[in-house]
Amino acid sequence: MTLVLKVLGSSSSGNCGLLINQGKYYLIDAGFSGRRISQLLKAYHITLSNLSGVFITHEHQDHIVGLKVLTQQPHLKFYANFATSSAIERKCNIKGPWKIFKTGQIFDVDSSLSVKTFPIPHDAVDPIGFLFKACNYGCAWVTDLGHITQDICQALMEAQDIVFESNHDETLVRNHPTRPAYVKERILGPLGHLSNKAAFDFIKNNRGPWKNICLAHLSKDCNSCETVKQLFQPLANMYGFNLTITDPRI
């Protein structure tokens, strides 16, 4: 297997993944400072100069804050749809160099890596998920979604490894003592974030070809790794996939 997908960090404070394919390295989102991304890459003996590109899901700050530093690397390519790239330029006052694709498009990065894009229901201008394929092996990145659509289901069923959102416990969100009502409505709404129950029900009811499932974008105060593990580990044992959970406190 040449294709590897790792989560460098994932929570409302920042999101960034690492895709490795045949000696080439790509980021998925850049939601940490450039310095922090450099520190996270050290665990894989990678520097910013080793990166080939960045795939961007949407323009929210916890996914793009590091782009300004990354654009100082002249060799890097930034993959985004037009609406997202335009929103980032307005927010961050940066220019690409962009590699623009249309949402839903399938394209080749090189002869060994293909990318399928698909729409995600989230409150951004044109949010997407990614399905990466190399040598008939698929890795999917699907976070920041209010509900699961047919496009998302199809992409996840084509992947052996998935990074999938399990953001919150619905009861904890509803009973949170300090969050305003509009924030709770946003999180729980169809363009918000996926609950533990919704993520669990999808995995339980579909039983895809998954070998590795990483649950990500956990809420720091309305979820915990312990809660998620208690819910999902019996399912992992039953269906035979490896389960990892990204700690939002790191």
C-alpha cells in the first residue's frame, strides 16, 4: 500500500491532515499556524519544503489559518474549488497558486494519485470532501457535515481508510450551560456538525470496506475520546476495522 492518510490534528481549534503517496506529501487543510504545522510534521520527518500541495475543504478559519505561511513556499500547489479559493483570498489577502476544480469533479494529481471531490452539507460557501485513490486503495476525508448525503455515502463506500466526523453528544450540546441558543442550533442543524449517534448509525448500518476508521473533529466540551471509544470500539471489534480517535485537546 502506497497511500496513507493521517490526522495531524482535528477540533474546532484547528484541522490538518497528511496524505502520503509514493514519497510525496500533501496536507488536507491547514488549520494551524505555520509553526505548529511544521512541529506536527516533524513526527514524520517532513518539512514544509517537502510538501507538494494542500487540499482545502472550505474557508472556515480552523481549516485555513496556516495558508498565509504556506503560500510563502513557492513550489506548493493549493487545490480548491473556485468559491472556496475566492473566499480565502478575501479573508486572508493571499493568492494561490490555485489549482481550481469543480465540486464533484474527479481529477488526477499525477499518474499515481486521483482525487474525487463531493459536496458536504456545511455552512460554508462550497464545502467539499475528498476521496483519494492510488493503486485501487482509497482514503476519504469527510468532516464538517451536518448530515450524511448520498454523495458522501458513495465516497465512503469506495474507501478502505476514512477520516470521519464524530463531533458531539447531542444531549451535551443541548444542555451546555454557556453556549448561546443560536450556536447550539447551528451545531445540531443540517449544515452543522455530525453527532456521535449519526456517525455510529452510518457505520453500523453500511458496513463498508473499511480497514481503518479515524474519528475526528471532536468537540472539546461536548464530547470526549472516552465517550467515543466506548460507543465505537464494540462496533470496530465486531466489524474488524482499526479504530483511532483524534484527541481534540492536542
